[in-house]
Amino acid sequence: MKTKRKGWSRKKYEEAMESMHELRDVVRTPYSLKVMLFALPRLHEKRTRKPSLTINRHNMYKEYVIEWYRREWDKLKQSQELADRTQQIAVHDGNFLDWYSAAAKQLCLQMQRKQKIHLVHKAGDAFLSSPPFSLSMQGGDVKHELGYWLLRGCLARVKENKHEGSLEVSFVHDLIRSYFLAESTFEQLRSTAHWARAVPESLALHNLRNEVECIKEHAMVVR
């Protein structure tokens, strides 16, 4: 994904970064720098409209993720066959962001259950064979399946192993997985009724102590 916004010069980027000093605290890796450069124009616009807006790692990634959804949705609609399939399941321009977001959170939580940063899927495996992905892997090229394009829209990297008849699915970067884990947790925390039942699934997992980046994301969301 290109990072430079049309109409934004190097000087404008530098001025925007200088005006938002908190960015120095959230950009710590080459990948987060890429995310920041992409999200900077939108964040700067929002800060201009609302000077009290706090810029943190979470809303920086949120801008990046939303733009990814939009670009993948535009690519999907270039195929009339795929566009027709999305209409059949009532996904359209008005709700595709929710479609991608819900699927990404499911994917993230499944990785947490398996204690993996990737999933290996074969025909008949329950998780990716079920809605919303519904990958059958029995009709030849998986790229013709709507579930494949949904995975791409979820910021997932999909590697096909035709020899073994399997797919390896991971997020494009582990910081993206952490972002969705934070989003999933926040969504459950916002439901007061949830606390009467159980701790949010993402926080209840025993291996969370090893998720350093994930813990940072939780802190950013709920602070």
C-alpha cells in the first residue's frame, strides 16, 4: 500500500509530524513508521477539526486498517462474479467495513485459541470452512472463492500450498494481529452485560503474558 498521500509534499508531512509530538512515542518499528506515514494526513485533518484529539497507536492503526478495507473492497468489486456473491449475502457499500472488521476479529481470536500467529487450513477444516469465510477449496483456484477475498480484506496474507492442498493464513504483520485483538477486547468491554458472564476471551487466554505488543494495544484502547 502506498504511503504518500496525493497533494502532500515532504514539507507538509514534516510540519504535520512536528505538530503531533505524541507520534514519537507510538512509532517504534519500521512497520509502524509505514503505518504512521499513511495515516498521518487523516489524523492531521482530524486534529485540525478537533484540537483536543489524542493521537495514539490504536487510532493510528485504525486509520490504516479502514483504508485497507476500502481498497480491497474496490478490488473485489472489479469482478462482477464476486460482486454478485457479496450481494447475495447482503454485503454492500454501506456495510462492507463491518463485514471485514467482524471477520478479522474472528480470525484473530481463532489464532489466540490455537496459540498460533498463523492458521493452516485444509478442505473440511471447521473454522475457515464456516461463514463468513466458507472456503471449500474443492473448486480449483482458491482465488475464485469469496472467502479468499474476505481474508485479503482482513489484512491477512494467504499462501496456497497446492501440493498439500492447504492454505497458510497470517496477518500481514503481527502488530495488525495485536490491533484486532485489542479491538475484540474493547468490543466486549463495552458490553456491561458481558462482565456478568465472563472475562473477555482475549484477556482470559493464559498465554497473554507473552503478548507484549498486544498488552500495549489493550492499554492504548482502554486508557
